Amino acid sequence: MAKLAVNVDHVATVREARGIDVPDPVLAAGLAELAGADGIICHLREDRRHINDRDLRLLRETVKTRLNMEMAAVDEMVGIASSVKPDMVTLVPEKREELTTEGGLDVMARPDHYREVVERLHQAGIKVSFFIDPDPEQVDAARGCRGDIIEIHTGHYSEAQTEDEAKKRFGRVARAAQAASSMDLGVSAGHGLNYMNIKRFEALPLVEEYSIGHSIVAMAVLVGFDQAVRKMIDLVKSL
Ligand code: PXP
């Protein structure tokens, strides 16, 4: 049965919009776990635009399921991860000017660098996932760099405007999932997934975990965090 990991970044985005201390992503993470989420995700960005160091530290102390820290593959973040010790790290590309993570990591472009980052994180006892576009060559590269898991970027799929486009883009996600699974890599998927477009993943049981943030936080504003997480869990568990 597929798992749901809830990304709490955008609870912190609402907090930062006012520059005060509520709503607290740490409390949201606790509620998500009480509702049945399998894991909690947060992205500590270089500019700390939503999640900050205090959040990460408290999440590490309080998350009972599994804490996945998204981060850029840079020295500062490798140092923080090695000391905070999330259960796993997801390496993502990061640009200051982007609104959200825009594309997958180009692992092929810097294999030596990523291999070294994976080695340092493994030494700290942390599993490593690569967030990549649905491209079999990137899957190969992630394997070559000794990643444990790949998270397939579903942003392109979720932005499809027509059924035909959605089918084609989903096909690419499916092929990348098959490639990863045949190499014994764990397979996750995320970005832009919502209560509607997740349903197509019924055709892809190879995906073991979904990483979902914005649509859950958007639903939570209207119906509450507990209900928003439970609704998504019902969908994910039925895939
Ligand atoms: N996976 C990764 C690697 C991400 O960077 C994000 C966005 O923070 C997500 C999943 C979740 O995307 P969304 O907020 O669109 O559900």
C-alpha cells in the first residue's frame, strides 16, 4: 500500500507572511501524524523563506514517523543534515528566484559531486533520495551516485492541460518508475499532486510513497489540517 508523506513548508509560508510565530509547522506535523501520515517533509532553503533552523530542530525532536529533509546539495546543508540527522534527505535543485522547486536535479551533470554528498550523508546514517525529472538517464545517474531512492518530479504531469498531455506525461513518470524499480531503488513521486490528479496513479503501484504539500495545506485552510490529511490518505491508500 502506498504511503503519504506530508510536506509542511507552506504552513511556515503562512507564518512568514506575517513574520510572527503562527501557524507552526511543527504542530501541523503532529496533526498530520495523528491523522495517519507516514512521514513528514520539510525543505530548509538557503534563504529560509519558510522552514527555518528552529523548525527543523523541533521537527527532528517531535516527528515520530519519518522525517525527510529536502535540501540543496551544498556544504552548509550537508553539515546541518549531518548534525540534525533527519531519517532521510531529498536532494533538490534550488534557485533563489523560483517560487517553488522548478525542475528535477541534473544528477548527470555533476556525478562526482553528488556521489561525494551521498557518501557524506550515508556516513551520518542518513538515506538519500534524488528528486529527478522522469528521465531514465537521470535514474541511472542517481543509481550511479549510490542514491537509495528517487523521487520522480510530477510537476510536469500535474500541469498538463489536456487528457492527452496528461497521459503522455504520466507515461514518462511510469517509465522512470519502472527503470528505478528494476535497479532496486525506492520510488517516490511528488510535486503538484492534488486530490484529483493523484487518482491516475492507481495504474502505477510501483510508487511507494507520495510527497504532497501545497494541495493539503490549501485544503486545510478550508476544512482543517486533520481532515485535509485524512482525505489525502484515503486516496493514497486506495491506489
Ligand atoms: N517533492 C519535492 C522534492 C518538492 O520540492 C516539493 C515542493 O516543496 C514537493 C514534493 C511537494 O510539492 P507540492 O507542494 O506541490 O505538493
